Amino acid sequence: MTRDDGSAATDGGSTRALPGREAAVKIVAGFAVAVVLVYLLGAVIGWEDTLARLRDADLRWFVAACLSTAVGLAAWAKAWQVVLAEAGTGVRYRKLLTTYFAATFANYVTPLGQAGGEPFIAFVLSRDTDANYEESLASVVTADLLNLLPFFNFAVVGVGFLLFRTSLGDGVQNLAIGLGLLGVGIPAIVVVGWHYRNAIERVVVGAVTPVARLTHRVSVESVRARIERFYGSVDEIAADRSRLLYALLFSYTGWVFFTLPLYFAGLSLDLPLSLLLVLFVVPASTVAGMVPTPGGLAAVEGALTWLVAALTAVTATQAFAIATVYRLTSYWFALAIGGAAALWVIYRA
């Protein structure tokens, strides 16, 4: 099957988006290592006390946290639908919602997250719609960039609250500074990458050229065409500012509901946390998800425990219990519904 531009629907990046046996083995191994690390973290802090506290958790707040996670993902899927519509690809929301949950699953099982989820979701979109792979990938990248804005805005609000209300230790202060640098640095990188796209294209083509000389599977012209189609798709999406603002509304809504599970986790254990504190802790712990374990397992739990214990009056055991409830209702719950959606997407394809 070919697109109107003559490129095969299953060539290049789209076929590589499908996980092979080797990738599956690496994912399973990554989960095994991460689970062991989580167990060791709990062993250091105290599993007995933590489990005793978890047994007394209020299930109503636990369910509220799970529902909040689902609503957050649904809002992000709506933002993505708006971006796709702007690119000329209309997809029914119910269908796209399932696809977005499947993409979340791909993100959460792949070390370093987005590197696995974005190509997978672009592949699924190119199969389910009239969009080619580059158009699909452009829409995914644009939606992800929109979601970064509320991420950093929430982090800045949380940092401002902490600086105003409390004195930070060196470790937390350095993390707050790091979040601020990320908030400035990543948008700057995006802007530079956009303005100097011709230079980026030359660098990529220059890197591909020696490979193309060694194998017929890689074509310099094909790579150049893909890059140009990708940037052209982003140009098309960014043309209507009002639609992008509409998408941003759902991006912010998604982040609100993605943050609330930590607040509900505290309530479920009768250890209430400030909402403004949560606005800092969730983005800060998300940064720990950049470690090479699926979904940042162990690193996120450790970061959450350290931050909550450092910034509140709770003990390390209580903080670890809060972190555990939060991860059960955000990461593991999203993994479960995303896994079911991924199976359905594969069956549907």
C-alpha cells in the first residue's frame, strides 16, 4: 500500500515503531530490575509499617485518584484530537481515546518514555487514518509540546509557593533550580530547532549519507523528504493559533487531573498535602522518570518519598506510603487500561 506521495505505508519509521521480540525482552528485563529496586527501597524505609498504613487506606479516595488519572488522559486525548483536526486528519474521539491509552501504555513500558510511545502512536495513526507517518508524528510531537507548557507552569507555581512559605534544603533547592532551567531550556531548544530547521536537516542528511552508501535500505532523498514533510505538517498545525489555544485548554485540564492523584493519595492515608505543594512535587518527581527504567520505576517512588518527607512533617514511611498509593493510581492504573487499549488497537489493526 502506498501514500499519495509515493512512499510505502509500512516503510521507514512506521515499521520500526512495532516492538520486536528483542525489545519485548528488554522491557520485561527492565520491569524485573525496576521491581527489585522498588522492593529494596521499601526494605530500607520499612515495608511492614508501610503495608500496615496501606491496609488502612480509604478506598474512596483511592478510586477518586484512579478516576482523576483517567480524566487527565482523556483530556490529553482531546487536545490531541484538536491538533489532528488542524492538520486535516479527523478522527472520532472515542476511537482516538483508545489509541491514546495505547500510546500511554507504550510510553509507560518503554525506558525514557516518549522515545517508544511517539513512534508507536504515529504508526497506529498512519494505519487508522489518511495521514502519512510524518503527518502523524508531527501531530503527536505538537501535542506533546503543548502538554509541556502546563507542566512547567505548574512547576513554577509550586516552586513559588515553596520559596514563599518555606526554606528549602540544598537538595530540594537544587531540584527547584533544575526545574526552572528545564522550563527555560527546553522551550528554547524547541524554538532554536524550529528556526534552524534547514541546518538540522543538513546535519541529519549528512549523518545518514555514509550509511546510505553501505546499504540500499536507507535513502538520503527519502530521509530528506521525510524531514521536509514533518516540518511542513507542523507548519500546517501551527497556522491557526486559536485552535492551538483551544488544545492548550485541554492540556492544562489534563495536567490538573494528572496532579490530583497525589493529593488524593494523601487524603486516602489521612495525611493531607497542600495542593500547591503537589503542583511542585508531581513535576519534580516526573523528572526522575528520565532514568532508564520503565515509567521511571523506583526513581519516581524514591523522588516522591524524599520530596514529601523533606517538605512536610510526615515521616519517610508515611511519605513512601503516599508515593505508593500515588503510583498505584497513576502509573499502574494507567498501565492496566493502556495495556487493554493496546491489545484492542493491535487487534483492530
